[in-house]
Amino acid sequence: MLPLFTTLITPQELAESATPAWRIFDCRFDLRNPAFGQQAYADGHLPNALFLDLEEDLSGPCTGRNGRHPLPDPQLLANKLAARGVSDATQVVAYDDVGGMFAARLWWLLRWLGHDRVAVLNGGLQAWTGASHPLSTTIPTVPTAQAFTVRLQHTMKVDADYVLNHLHSPDMQLIDARAPDRFRGENETLDPVGGHIPGAINRFFKDNLAADGSFKQLSELQEEFGALIKGGDAHNVVLQCGSGVTACHNLLAMEAVGLDGARLYAGSWSEWCSDPARPVASGPA
């Protein structure tokens, strides 16, 4: 039986286990230079990888009130994946060059669609090349379209009203994945309002990574997240960030160590702060 990868996969595992039926997606992106990912992909990518763009493929239209990277329409996303050869049985691997910052978004989206056979390449492109595996500039032929069934997992996310109604409830523990200065309301350059959602605690997504850009040892992550949620039920945890992207990194880390059931507030801070009626906090948690 072929191995099943549902959270992280190492370069060695990918090199040894991948078959032509697998689908590998390059998710590189730069928030300040949206054209970066496509150009980086053209300059060199993992062999047989296809490209998915954070804003064009992995996000929906912005209205000014739904955050900077709202979730895409699930059926439209499923159609895009099916057109790129993803079926219900396909093993998918996502990677980027920033420790999984953007690849984790595709990981979460596929799980939201009901597809568990998806993993993030641990250490990303740097780990792949560091292990002496090649890159390619060949754009692979788009594979035959497949049948992809949406089995939407409605309980994997919450909306702004849920967060607002549970701000002071023991049934919700809110964890913000942004950098500590942005969490405190300092140096905000991406959103029009600085600060954080009242009651949130800060877990910078980069704290999930070791110095080489790969995820820390699972035992270390388990200890850190266990201390963060103080032994509480992971199902009560809601993860957010600036726009619902890096929060998926914390979700991936939790799932990798068996802390299952945490949910995503997809609109995150960029949606929250678009309504001046919603409360805002600043400073440390």
C-alpha cells in the first residue's frame, strides 16, 4: 500500500514515494510583489510541479469587508484542482520557499474541501535543493482532468460573528499567528488598523520553524502548543492572523502533533478591523 501523507513530508519521502499520479504544487508568493511567485516558478521549480497563485487561485474576490484573502468559492477551487489532475484519491504536496507560509494555505483548503491526502514539503524548496534534488524549468503538460468531489467540512472554520459572540467565552481560545509587533499594534503596514482581537494570544507562525526553515521536532511543537493551550481542548482553539494565510501554518503544526480539531477564522484581522464597531485591543496579550 502506498504511504499516505496528511501533514508534512520530507524531501527524501517525496523523492522516494512520489508517483506520476501525485500532484505537486508550487505556492510561492510575495505579499508585496504578487508577480513574484509565477516568475520564481518559471525560473525553477520541483520537477512536474504546477503553480497555484495565492490571490488568483487560493483566494476569492475582496469586497473591502471580507479581508485581504477571503476563501475561494469551494466549487471553483475544486474545478481548478480537478483540471490540474487532482482526483479524490490523489496525493497532493504543496511547497513554497518561506517555511510553508503559503503552502499551508493550500493544505488547509484541500482539507476544507474534504481531501485529506495533502502534505506540505517540510523545509520547502530550500530543503529540496539542499538534499541535492534537482529543479526544472520545464512547464509540465497539464494532466488529464479528474473527478474531484467536494465534501465541504463546515466545522473547520468560523466567521466574525462567531468570534464576536465568543470573545469572553471559555469555549474559544483565539490564537493570532502574526508577528509580535503587529499583534501589539505596532508597525502595521498591511492593514489600515493596528492591534488585535481582544482576548487573543500571540503565536508567531515562524516560531514553528527551526533555524533551517523546516518545522521543529514534533515533540518540541507538541510541548509548545500544549503549553499555549494549557492542556485545553484543541476543538476550542480558533486560529487567525492578518488574512487567514499564516494561521494555517499554526493549524498545520497542531495537526502534525495530534492536536486535532482547531478551527480557522478565515477573515482574520483584515476582516475584523474593517468594521469599526468591532472591538480592538493593543499591546501584549
